[in-house]
Amino acid sequence: MHLCYLDESGTPQSPGTSSHYVLAGIAIPVDKWKESDKKILQLKQAWQIKGEEIHTAWMMRRYSEESKIPGFNAMPYDDRREEVRKIRTRELLRLQGTNPKQYHKSKKNFRKTEAYVHLTHAERKAVIGDFAKIISEWDYARLFAECIDKIHFNPTLARLSVEEQAFEQIVSRFEHYLQIISVSNHKNVGLLIHDNNQTVAKNLTELMVKFHTQGTFWTSVENIIETPLFVDSQLTCMVQVADLCSYALRRYLENDEKDLFHLIFSRADRKDGRVVGVRHFSGNTCNCEICEAHR
């Protein structure tokens, strides 16, 4: 049995806040789950974020407090946390009476980044780099992803939303992979595990029920079992892996950031040397590494 963990990066709305929407799935054999999870837990413990979510986008941001605290880099972790807490508390008290809208926005930002404030920006980048390196070494893992350039996507022509097309593509490629690695006397089955997104859970569940009865546009679904399980990414390390993969793919396509991309792209599903697990839905003239490897 194989578990395929899914998460997205970018907004599906057009134009939204990103030019691309990426849905990524990282599939591992079930007997490799404990080994994989252990590696991530060791990484978290080393950087004193044990029990916390590695949310790549929030960790890769710059936190203004770091530059406001003299000698921040030389401080012990506990002192860094305390100094950041003081600044953020003062800021929330200031905004509460003067700018309620900014107050709620800042409160959310502080909550999302609270677990990482003891690390410098360079250290947070190192955490993510180490995380991506761990994934790159999983020769048993397969990466599936649909990267949609929303400029070139026509929902009327596709008769699907951006999210639905991405999901159908992942299901089709994961199903094909399971069929290929199955042998006559042993059928490999797979289960999809998605970050708990209430806005899409019902839709994707209904879509998967349809795929089980009618197949996708590309294949019948014989090896994927059940509808997707939706789990809290804060509690499930492997969904955090999918989060990093989708982030790295989108940042490469939008900003040409290659370090994380090259590490995780090494795990893309391939057949006869050609990348079949990851696709960039874009114009015909795209010469990115994904399109070149997919042709």
C-alpha cells in the first residue's frame, strides 16, 4: 500500500495573489512511513520546533522584529523568543485601539510564525533546506504535481475549476503509478491524504466518488481506495512534506528559485527517463525545467 499526501500552494482564484496554482502529492510505501516520519521529527528536535508544524511559506518570510532587536543573532533561543514577544505585544496593543483591521491581520501573522521566532531568517532557511534534502534522499518516494499557470487556464473549456483539474491530474498519475508497480499476483493500492481544507473537502470527495465509478479523463481508478482523508497538517508531518514540495515548485515557476526545487524535483515520478509525475500547464513555448523534462 502507498500513501499519497497532498497539499497546495498559490491561490486557485484568478488572478488571486499568485500566477500559479500548484497541487503536489508525495507518495511513499506504507512500510516506509515510520522511517520517514522519524527523520522529520529528528529535524524538528534539532531546531527546537518539536511538536510544531513546518509551514514552509511562513518560515521563509522575514520577520521585522529580528532587525529591531540589538544582538539578536548572538542571543540564546529563549531570550530571542522573549524579546520578540515583547515587541509583538506592544504592537498589538497599539493597533487594537487605532487600526482594528491591521490588528487582526498582525495577530494572525504573529500566531502563524510564533513557533519560529527563536530562529534567524538564515536559520529558518537552513531548516527548510535540510527538510528538502531529507526528502531528496527518499529513493522510495514519488512526487506527483500539477502546476497550473492561471493565465493559460480556461475553466469553460476545461469544464473544471483549477482545483478540480489539478486533483484529477494527481489522481490519474498516482493511479497509473500504482498500476505499473503492481504485478499479476500482487496489487498495489493507494490512499490519498489531503490537508484539511474545508472549502474543497466536500467537492474533492464527490469528485473522487465519481472517479471510482466513471474513471478520470485519463484512466479508470482501480488501485486507489476510498475517498481522500482530510487531516490537520499541524499534526501530520507528511502533509508538511507535500506543503514544502508545492511551495518549491511554485516559487521556481514564479521566481526562478532553484535550490529547493532541484532537491524535491529529483523525486518526480519518471518513466524511461522522462518526468511523467509533474506537469507545468502553460503556454507551448515554456522552456522551464519541468516542461523540458516532461517532453
